[in-house]
Amino acid sequence: MSSVLEQTVTLHRPRQAAPASPAARWSVDAIEALFNLPFPELMHQAQTVHRAHFDPTRVEFATLLSVKTGGCAEDCGYCPQAARFDTGVEATKLMEPDEVRLAAQRAKDAGATRFCMGAAWRAPKDRDIEKVAELVRTVKALGLETCATLGMLEDGHAETLQSAGLDYYNHNLDSAPDFYGDIITTRDYQDRLDTLARVRSAGVKVCCGGIVGMGETRRQRAGLVAELANLTPYPESVPINNLVKVEGTPLADQADLDPFEFVRTIAVARITMPKARVRLSAGRQQMGDAVQALCFLAGANSIFYGDKLLTTGNPDTGADVALLERLGMTRSAPEAQP
Ligand code: SAM
Ligand code: DTB
Ligand code: SF4
């Protein structure tokens, strides 16, 4: 048996070295081994990586707006906006630029630096893209960073959005490839990867993450992080969502994920994608302040800021400002706009 000293020394030595070059791939085994580390060791590694690239006291505020809600043809098992689930979400048409301008101005006045527009589409049509491009121009003119999440893109769509001033496109892989089919059947993993490739080649930055707490195993959480970290390059923004259980969806009665497992997921995302904005995304309202603080310590440096996510609740802005203040933290300053 090893001595206490030997055990301590082992614990303080990183057990899982990062891949040698950016092109090297993270194996699921290596990522699962990070998940399996003792919590203090995992947190230490995550904080070391975080501090090498970011000021750990700063958090980005990104505000979401659902510009086209509900009525979606897809069957994503977590989603309140799928038409086939009876969730009480009413379908709306795409919002007009004036309405979006007002919401974006309010978000900016409240301290947001990024504004993300979500639409419940399987895939936008050419004319939808033209209309969203107008919304992007409107938001960009206010001096905010722009992001959109509209579903699968066809050739040329990402280029049109890029020309309008889109900074980021959000399209999540959502889960590990070997769990994905349990949650979504109407589009496959490769469709998602194809959209991400189109976004990347148009010169739009990639925002891509997933959801945990859907009944996946720890190895499958490692599988999701491996897919994200092995994208070349890895996404600039990585939203980690904790499932929001919505009545009427197939996942409404899913058992809660251990909060420490959520914190571990944030830490592992931070270690494997050192320069990404790791966003503590959906699920904060159900999480409590202490778990959120642990997520910041694990390397999360972005939140969705505003009373609503797309259709479900989010902590109110005053509570978020107060939480950061209690922690001696502040929001990130806007990044330089080109
Ligand atoms: N329809 C587009 C799509 O699927 O790409 C864009 C909007 S969709 C609502 C954006 C993301 O929100 C999903 O990929 C999923 O990760 C997240 N999301 C949706 N419902 C959620 C829930 N109940 N809990 C946590 N995250 C959720
Ligand atoms: C992301 O990863 N999470 C956000 C955003 N990207 C679009 C959406 C969360 C949605 C939570 C459920 C709802 O409010 O409808
Ligand atoms: Fe539709 Fe997106 Fe919801 Fe899936 S996640 S049902 S594609 S809105």
C-alpha cells in the first residue's frame, strides 16, 4: 500500500496530461478519468487552466430572446417547443426588427454584452434567413455581440448571416453519440456536425455545447465533452445546460442529476477547452447560489442573463448582479468589436 505522502504527491501531479498538440484528440477514456478524479483535484486542475487564460473573477452576460417560439416539428425529448408535446407553449411568428431592437437595448442597458436570438425551427428557409439577417443587423448596430440559434443551416445561410454581422452561431451536439438516439429521432448527429462545419467555414464563431441530466451515464457525459473538445478548432463558446424538466415533455420526470456531477462537467469542459467561454446555461434557477458559485470556481465564465431563457425561467437580473457582488466578482467588459 502506498504511504499518505505518496498518495498526496500523486494527487498533486496532473494525472491526465492534455493532448500534445491542438490536432491530438481527447479520448473518452482520458475525459472519463478526469471525471473520476477526487473533487478537490479536479477543481484544482480546472482552476489552474482557467487562470492561465482568463481572469477568474469576470463573468460574461449573454441575454437570450426567443424570436420565434414553439410549433417545432422536431422531437427533441427535452424541449418545450416541440409541437408534438403538450407543454402549453404557444407558437408565435418571427418577431419584427423594432420589437427585437427594444429587447436588445434593454439587455444592453441591463449590462449584457452578447445577445442571442433563438428560433424554434428544424431548419430555416432562405426567406427566414433574410429576415433573421435583418434582426442581426439591428442588434449589431447597438454595439452588442450577436448570436443566433435557428436549427440546421443549408449552404449559403451562414455566409448571409456572417455578412449581416453575426458573431456566433449556437448549435448544440446535446449529448454523446451513443445516447443521442434516446433523446432525438428526427435528425441525426451527423446533421449537427454538418451545420457546425458550415458555420465554421463561413467565418462565424461556434457556440456548441449540450445538456446533462437527461439520464445519461458519466461515460456518456465524457463522450459529449470528447466530441466538443475534438472539434477542430473546439468551439469558442460552450454552453453546458442542466436539463430543465418541463411538464408535457418525455423528460419531465427525469431524476435530478447530482449537482456535483454538474460541477464536474463544467470543470472537465474547462480543462479540455481551455480558451472557450464555458457558459453555465439552463438550469440555474433550480440550482441555488452555492452550486453556481462552485461552477464559477470550476471554470464557468459566462451565464445567460435575463428573467427568461427561451420559454422557461431564469434568475432575475438583480439576483445575478447580487450573487456576483457577494462573490467579489464582476461581469466581463464588452469584447472589442471589429
Ligand atoms: N431549434 C434550434 C435547435 O434545436 O438548434 C434552436 C433552439 S434550441 C431550443 C437550443 C438548445 O436549447 C437545444 O439544443 C438544447 O441544448 C437547449 N434546450 C432546449 N430545451 C432545454 C431544456 N428543457 N433544458 C435544457 N436545455 C434545453
Ligand atoms: C443553449 O445551449 N441553451 C439555451 C440557448 N443555447 C439557446 C436555451 C435553453 C433553453 C431552455 C428551455 C427553454 O427556456 O425553453
Ligand atoms: Fe425544435 Fe430546437 Fe426544440 Fe429541437 S431543440 S424541438 S429543434 S426548437
